[in-house]
Amino acid sequence: MAWFGHAQRIFAPLAVCAALVATGAPARAQQTPDVAAIPVYTLEALLTRAARESPALNTSRAAQATSRAGLITARAYPNPELAIEQGRLNARRAGADTGSNLALSWVQPIESPWLRDARLRGANARVDFALAQTAALQTNLNAAIRDAFFDQLKFKAQLQGLTEDLQLTEQIRDRIAARVRIGEAPRFDLLRAENEVAGVRKNLDATRPRIRQAQLALRQLVSPSLEADFDLILTAGDIRPLTQTDYLALKYAVVESNPDVVLARQALIGAERQVEIERQQVLPRVELRATHERDPSVSLMRIGAQVTLPLLDRREGPIAEATAEVQRARLALDERRFDSDARFEAAWQAYQGALAQESAIQNGILERARQVLLVAEAAYRLGERGIIEYLDAQRQFRLVRAELLDARLDLQRARSDLERLAGR
């Protein structure tokens, strides 16, 4: 609980009320007569809204309609062919009949049921591949939203810390200026203090546009209808440390649900279905024919069948190409499995390293730096230390605090990689 409380102070804006966490949806700050309320979002609320309103996801879902339309094409039966021929009989010897001639032909291709089944399985494989593409896009989008979420919180925490630093350094500068005016301190101390104030103000001015930039990036990922100005809030689940049980669950999910592995698996299935289609096309093709021919003297009716025999072209080339594609897809699947497993282990080690660094800074280094700063301030007030020692102690505290923010951001990025690799 101490870790969560400290994380809230580091990441979350001070103006956010803790009671808003329980809603799990956009919350509204208290309104004043002159200032409109700013919506407050949790990470889960942003992910839910992105799943519903993200332009990239909606585009991918629209592309699924194309693959589903392929099912209609695969189910279609071949159309019959009707031919009408009009001619004229001319006699070549005396007494022969002359006049008009009419011939009607009807051809109905008979499709192999095995070819039809193979084509339907191929169409279903393309639908499954389109669904897997959408799922992979959503997984990657969720990871990008998590990263942007914690980027914005980090910049806000930096802004809060720099604002406090600016107030403190300005107080120090004013105190030194008063001592310089009465001759108790050299002017060099005032120059050092003014330089320190300028440095903090520079960092503060550089942080404000970064917050806005991170906010715009998050809005671009989530939804065009997301408010232009909003705030963020953490929940306990967002920063809960992962345990060994979580590791085992995520590692199992990498094997089954990793988006790259799922896509490669669906690509392999599609390639195998194409081999079936090519092999079924080797079978003889049958066409039923009916012909009616009429001339001035006789009327002729023929009914029969036409069979295309695969004697010269047995589609060795297309079958070989489809088989080679299956082999390539199988090797790609093995590569994705190995790569995903290796990246997961690397992300887990990165998470453990960031967790150890965050724990070390939070549980000792930061507090010691704060104590050094307090001692240096007291010594400076009593005249036992100069301004340089005090400013150095303050600068060191800021560096440690920045390292803590970086460690927490690295921790969340590693966790985001773990969840993305697990298909979450």
C-alpha cells in the first residue's frame, strides 16, 4: 500500500479525486460557474473506448466484410451457358431443301463437390486471418495506449516536481538577494541562484508542450471524439507488481495468443487450404450439354456430356508453388514462436530490472537524497555551508527523483510489452 500511495503522488495529478477510481469510466471534476469540468479517464476506460471508437480498429473491422464476402463467392455454383445460332440452308443440287436453320445449345458445368469443399475451407481460412489481423491490431493498439498513458503521467509528474522546484529556488534566490543587499553574502551566490532558477524554468517550459503532445498522441490512438483536454488517473491494478504466477500465465498466453504467432498460424492454415484447392482442380471437369437444331426438313436433339481429361496439364506448377508456400509459412510460424518466446523473456528481465531499480530508489536512495537536501538547507541557514553545497544537494535530489520517474516508466513499458506479447 505504501508503494501504491507513493506512486499516486508521483504519477497522478494532485487535483484528481481518489473517489473517481471506482467508476472505471470517464469521471467529471467538480464544476465551477466559470470553468468547465475536465473529464478524467482511467487506463481501462481509455482501452474500452478505443475498442469501440478507434479509427484503425474500425477500418480493420470493415476489411473483414471483404473476406466474409468471399464466402458468398465460394458457395456460388457455376452459371449455365446458352448459345443461339441462326443460319440458312442453301441447296447445292436440285431438289434439296433450303431455308433458315436454328441451333440452341445449353451447357451446365458440374462442379466437383471436393473442389467446392476445398474452396469453402479456403474462404473460411481467409475470414479467420482477417479476424486475427484485427485482434493483432487491437493488441498493438492497447500497448501503444498504455505507453502513451504513462508517458503523459510521467510528464505531469515532472511538471509538478519542477513547479515545486521553481518555487523553492525562487525563494532561495530572493533570500540570497536580500543577504546580498545588506552585504552578508557575495554577489556570486546570487548569480548561482539566478542561474539555478533559469535552469529550472527552462525545464519547466520544455515540459508543458510535452504534456500536450502526449495528450494529443493519446487522443489520436483512442478516438477522434475524445475530448481535446482531459486528465488521467491511476488505479491499483495499473501499477500492481507482477508475480511469478503472472509470469507463468503470461508465458502460457504467449504460446496460444501472441498476435504474431496467431497470424502466422492462420497464414499456414490458409496456405494448406490453397494446396487442397490446387489438387482438387486436377480432377476431370464435367459439363452437361443439350443441343437442339432445326432446319426446314429435320429437327435434331442431342444430350451428352463433355469431360476435360487432365492428361497433359496436371497442375504440377501451381501445386508445387502452393506446397512451397506451406513450407515457407510453417518456417515463419516456427520463427514467430521462437522470436515471441525470446522477446517475452527479454521483456520479463527488463521488467525485473526496472522493478529492482524502482524499489531501490524508492526505498532508500530517494529518502537519503531528501535527507541530504534538508541537512544542506539547515547548514546553509546556519551559515555552516555555502550556497553551492545547498544547490548541489537540491540538484542531486532532482536527479534521483527523475531517475525514479524513468524507472517507473520503464517498468510500465516492460509490462506493456509483456501483455502485448501475451495478446492482451
